[in-house]
Amino acid sequence: MKLCDLEQYNPITIQCHDNPDADALASGFGLYCYFRAAGKEVSLIYSGRNEIQKSNLCLMVEALRIPVRYIKKEECPHREGLLITVDCQYGAGNVSRIEADEVAIIDHHQVEIDNVPLSLIVPGLGSCSTLVWKLLKEAGYRADDENGLGTALYYGLFTDTNQFMELHNPLDKDMQEELQYDKGLISQLRNSNLSLRELEIAGIAMLRYSFNEEYGFAVIRSQPCDPNILGLISDLLLQVDTVKTCVVYNETGDGYKYSVRSCVREVNASELAAFLAEGMGSGGGHYEKAGGFISKKLYDRKCNSLHAEAYFNSRMARYFDSFDLIYARDYAADLTAMKKYEKNRLPVGYVNLWEIIPVGTPITIRTLEGDIDTVVEEDLIAIIGIKGEVYPNRAEKFSRSYQATEEAYVYESHSTAEYLPTIKIRSTGQDLVLTDYARVCIPTGSVSIYAKQLEKGVKVFTAWDKEKYMLGRVGDYLAVRSDDLQDVYVVENAIFSKSYREI
């Protein structure tokens, strides 16, 4: 669904969820600005028991002149034209149901309502503001800060990702870097976020915790509060000498919001946050700081009457039980338990980075799998795999494994990919789509690997990165390069079956 699909309707009502947060207000404001510019009769509303009271939200609405109105449900039984619920889903428990001629949904939470044809729900995004920014960009509407929209969208993402600590989707990162915004106002909003009551909530939460000595993790339940308070509590908790990872959560009207922290390289907080919400919500963020949300409706369906504290404790323990650790530099592979494979001669892409970017330039290669920070060197090559994954490689090793050609590489999923691998030149902010510069290379088959399918998850600290691990799940493959037994890595199941054949 695109915004142009909704322009046939008039008037248009945009509805935030009850007790709207900054993300709901910002994304609703973005849609309001677009449809007003398109000449539509448009209004921005919210309902529920209470009007906006938080100081930062009142300041946001006033400073950015967001034309949002509070209406009581009984005062508005029906809306003419189109009703768009934003940052929520029509018919869900966190938004008052208002009848309308037509209904549309624009949201970034886990899918709860699947019977509304005009729906765009993208759960992987950190904020609904990002989704609206993407729609505006696709429609050719510039979300600059002339009317405060840039600041609103920036603050929506800021608050919904715990001050960018839970930022993990590449589109979220792109919006953060591209938006123009009022830095002074963002500073005011950030420093108006904690009330004395919330300070008391944080103190009370710290008094009651559960701690797992075997794995060094702690779990705390907090009273209802702003998501940023969960981050404050988890930051404090991680300063305890025996606590290596922690999760702090509270119950909202429609689910559980939680914050995750890790201070050890063996636990990626972003991955742990996703594990906690698996099948019931979404989670992600940074290596050390992350968070997520679990839908109450999906939780009740999957976990029945299990108390949330018991769930988080048992799920954390299950996470630590689910993997083994491999440090490639010290790993002695049992080759007798592995089979030998060679690469299929399937064409993939490669880019000689020094040919398109000056040597010595710091860059970030952004993919759906995450960011790769590096510096361009005279022998650095980026290989683009069959699913758009990117592998940095050295020219010497590349020449032993691949036959390079001058033929342009056409990425088959270019038009349907959720995100194309992109080079961010950190000094200038310039973006280069990696596939635009790629040429074809074909595996020579001269270098083989030993591999075995995983029956238990592994975390591999590769020879080229001792600080971050590659995660292998059950069914994926652990691989060892035959000409370098310390070159240990993980290949996803779907990629392995297409890329390798047994010798």
C-alpha cells in the first residue's frame, strides 16, 4: 500500500492510539501534513480515557503545533470518508473503535488485525515514524523541518527506540541520519522526560529483582512507566558486579515492553531481545543495549496463564542453554564429524571497494543483517551473496576462491528486497547502493570446506572479528575452510543448500 492509494478518499481522519506516545503523534502528524498538502480535508485525533498529560508530549504538541484533538468516543460514533489508524491497528485493544466509511492501518507492531484490506504493517521497524517517513519519501514528499515534521519524526524514533539504543533496522538508521531537525528542541524534549513519580518507580523496581547465578542475568518487573525509564533501570542494574545481562519489563495496556542490556561479548543484546519476543512481538537494538515489545493477545494465546516474570526468567535461561561458544583462533575442528563440500559455480557479485571509494575512507556497509564498519584498503573486496548478504574479503583470498569477470552483476531480488546493501561514507554522509557497482564472480571450486549441520546453536567468534560473533541456529551449517582450519564460520541453511555440494 502507498499513500497515493488513499488519495481517492475525502475527508480523511487520522487516529492515534489511546494515550498516544511521541511516535504515534509524529507518524500521525506526518500523514496529516501529506494529505493536507494534497488538498484533502484532514483531521488528527485520539480518544481513550485520558488526554495527553506527560510534560514532554505536551511540549512536543505545543512547540511543533501538531493539530491533534482529543475526542470522547461517545461524541464521535462515526467518521465520514477514510479513517487511518496509525501506530496501532483498527480493532486492537489499545485504540478506541470508531466506525467509519472506510478504514486503513499503518503500523509497525506485530500483526494482530488481518481483516482490513487497506493495511501496511511492518513489524521490523523501530518506529511507525520510520514507516511514515518511507511512505512520504516514496510519494516524493520531503519530510524537512520547515513545519517541524523532521523534528517530530526524529523524536518519534528517538523515544520508541529508547534514545536510539534499540535501533537495529537499516531504514530506522537511514531516517535518523537523513532527517533535518531542531537540535535545541530535541534537547528540551529529552530533558523533560522524567517526572518525580517515574523516579520513584525506578527506585522501587530496583528493590525487587531475581538473579540467576549460573548465567549471571537479572530480571526486574517495573510499574507502568515510559519506556525510557526501563532503559534507565536496566543501565543501573548492569552496574552490579555480578550482573552480566539483564531484562527490565513492565505491562502496558496491550502487552509487555522490555529493555535488555549486556556487558559481555558472548551476548548480543539485540539478538536476545528478538529471542524474548519470538512469535509474539519484535525486539532488537544494539550489541549492548536493546529492547522489544510482546503483544498481550499473542502472549495469552501462546503462554496461557504463565506469569510474565516466570516467562522472562525461563526464556532467559533457555537462551543461554541454546548455544555453544566457538573461538575460531583456538578451535580444533573434529573433521571426522564433518563432510567435505565445494561451492557450486553460481554467480555472485563482487565490488573492488578501492575502485569506487578512495583508500583510507571510513565506511559503513549497511545490510539487513547489520552494519559492517571498516576502512577502504587497496585489497578490500565486498562479496554480495545470493540473499543480499555482504562478506568483506581480501584480494589474495578472493583470487583463490573466485573467478572475477567484468560482467555487471544483476541482483535478482533488486525490486523486491526489503533493503539493498548500501555503503555509507561516514565523512560525507554520501550513500552508494552496493549492487549498482557489482560485477559477476564465479566460485572456482578450487577451495573446499568441511561442514556439518548444527543440532544445537553456536556462536562463532571468527578469526577476523574477535569482538562480535556469528550466530548459527539449529539446521544451519558450521564450516571450516580446508586450506585454513582457523577460518571457521556459519552458513545459513537456505544459503548452504544453494551454494555448496558435497564432494
